[in-house]
Amino acid sequence: MKKVSVYICKACGYQSGGWLGQCPYCQAWESFEETSPSPYPAGEAPLEAKRLSELKEDHEERLRTGLNEVNRVLGGGLVPGSVSLLAGSPGVGKSTLLLQLAASFSDEFSVLYVSAEESLNQVKLRAVRLGLLDKNVSFVHTNDLTAVLDCVSKLKPKILIVDSVQALNSFPGEVPLGTPTQLRLAAERICQSSRRLGTAAVLSGHVTKEGIAAGPKLLEHMVDAVFYLETGKNSFFRHLWSEKNRFGNTMELAFFTMGERGLEEMKNPGSIFSEMRKPSPGRAFTIVFQGTRPLLVEMEALVTKASTFPPRRQALGIDYQRLIMDLAIVEKRLGLPLSQYDVFANIGGGIQLKDSEIDLALILAVLSSKKNVALPSDMLAMGEVSLTGDVRSNPFIQEKAREAVRQGFKKLVLPSSAKKLIKKPQEDTIFIDSIKEVNALVS
């Protein structure tokens, strides 16, 4: 039988079927060694296939923090052995939130906080400002991944926090920090260590100018959960949301205000818009579901006479293609010449939404701005609009209507198909079949 060899780069672990002078991944020279692959990993028997019905139920333990909003975004808390990535732009408050989490977890669990970027004196200054100096958290300052893993093996903490993964040096050599090679190896070795010891790890990560986690996309695939901490258009609040979560819902959203004591939870995010309920042309409200939470959002639109051709279209917090589609529906079905106008649309509070459930509110806001007519402050619209102009119901509309009433809205504009779904509609509820009926609401 012909011998099969594999060549592995000593610097980064890259594998090749033949010897290479320079590693194409980490650029190291003369780093490949020949190895003979074993049919099975060392000390392991051949794999045995099983049916799912043969497996015993394993109720996963949750490590809960004292921040209820964070627990909800996490899916109930961290799972032992899991690895999560917290990404955000510089200055958004990642280190502040991580220190608050470390302090909160330390009330029940052992916590190791690895500061790979800041000195311990800098971390201490933040802890003093937040009033968290006396918490039972162990700190180390190093960017040597091997030293970090040795410390984890020795202390066996229940929670590991690394700030940040881009600052870790995964292997000796002159490969710059933050490169794909460094990040891949750091995430891979931390994942192996966490799953072996049952340690729940949270890694802080930077984002690119496009707002996504920096580094190879493989990094997001390797970890169990990916969370983003972002700031709204007004810097006084932050929102934390989940893009990926193997142990909970995605797109969960939590709001915080930034104060002297760090990030403070907002129990009622709808209060962000409580001061914006004054009637104003171009303003409409709707309810969307973010994960398991109904959330009140403000839709803003500005329609002005175009000074250039083609007219401008700009969307903030709204999918650009959805804005273009909704404007085309309005122009075709209602006969409004929007091709002669610039249209700007925005979701209040800096929230990012792509769902079709915002269609009706967006169209109402556009019509309100175009006609310069303010909608009633107690009006709220929910529904998806088809290309034919029909207004359709969307998921959880009964729960959304209940939240709208709780927020003080009395005049709900809903699809006619929602009549059978809402048991006790408000007296002023308006049911419509088509956006042709919307014109009468904006007059």
C-alpha cells in the first residue's frame, strides 16, 4: 500500500499534501514537517454511529449573570464549555460590559479575566469608576496565548473573559497580531480548552469599518455565539444583539444606557421614543419582534423635491432594497410621482431592521411627509405590503397589538386578515385590505 504523508506547518498548523518552502497561510519559511496520518486520533476508537433516540437527554446548565437583559440575549445565560464572541467598535463599551459581567458572575462562579490590551492598572481604574474593585475576580495581563491557556488549566475557572482575541499572540514568530492566522489559532485553542474543562469563555473582538467582526469568517463559525454591542444615533444608549447563538434565539435585543456606573439596563426600550410621540409629518410607529421581545420603533421619512436626477434614496436602519420596493409600490398603486422627489428613511434609535413587517408604517411615514400631514400620535401601523398593494398580516400580530395598547396606542392600523387573530381589538382599530385605503388615513 502506498504511503500517504501530510506536511504540517509548525508555525500555524496549515496542512499540505506536499512540502512547501513557504506557508501560504502564515508566510513562514522552512516550517513544514512531514507526518504520517493515523487512521484514528491518538487513543480513540473508530466512530460509532447512533440514533438520536438512543441518546440520554442532557439538560444544559446555564450560568446566569445578574444582568437580566444580558441573560435574555444569551438565551438564559452562558453554557459551560461554550465560547462566545462579543464584537463592537472602539469606545462602544465592550470592556465596560465585560468587567460588569465578570463582577456579576463572580458572586457565584470563579472568573478569570485576561486583559491582553490594557495593563492591570488601567483595568483597575475602570473597576474603581464602576464600583467593582472588591469583586472576587482574578486578573492577568498578557497577550501570550500559551500562558493564558496554562493559567486556565491551573485555575480551572468557570468563566473566562478575554479582552481582546485580536491582541493574543497564538504562536512564536513574526506574524503580526490580529492576522487571520493568529485569530484562527487563538479561537481554535480556546475552544478546545473550554470544552475540555467546561469553562464558558467570552472573547472580545473588534469590528471592521463595515460593522462586522474583524478577522476571517471562520472565527464566527468556530465559536458558539456571536453578539454585537452597538451605539444608536444618540450616544446615550447602547444595544446588545445576538447574530448567532447555538443555545438561544438569534436577533435578541437588549438596550442599555451608559452612565457613571457603566451600562445600565433599560427595562422598557419603548421609552426611548416616549418623547417623540408628538405629531409630526413623516413620523409613524410600528411594533416589531426582536427575538422574543415586541419592540416599539419609530419610522421616520423625509420626502423633498429632487434637485438632481436620478433622485436620491437613502435608508438608515432599513434595508435599502425594501425602501426602493415600497416606494415603487406607492408610485404604482397610489399614483404618486415619487420619481421627482428625494426620499430619506430612518429607524429611530439606530436599530437595524430588515423585516417586511415594517412596510405599512414606512409607507405611512412617506405619505405623511409627502403630504406634510402629521399622523395622530396614538396611531400605530403593522403589516407587510405585497407588490400588488395588498396588506398582509405578519407573525405574532396579536402579541404586537397587545404591546401597542400597553404603550398607549389606541388607533391601530392592521391588515384585515388579522381580524380572526386578534380576540379583542381596540374600538378605534382600522382594518385594511390594500394600501389604496391608506390615503384616507393621511389627510
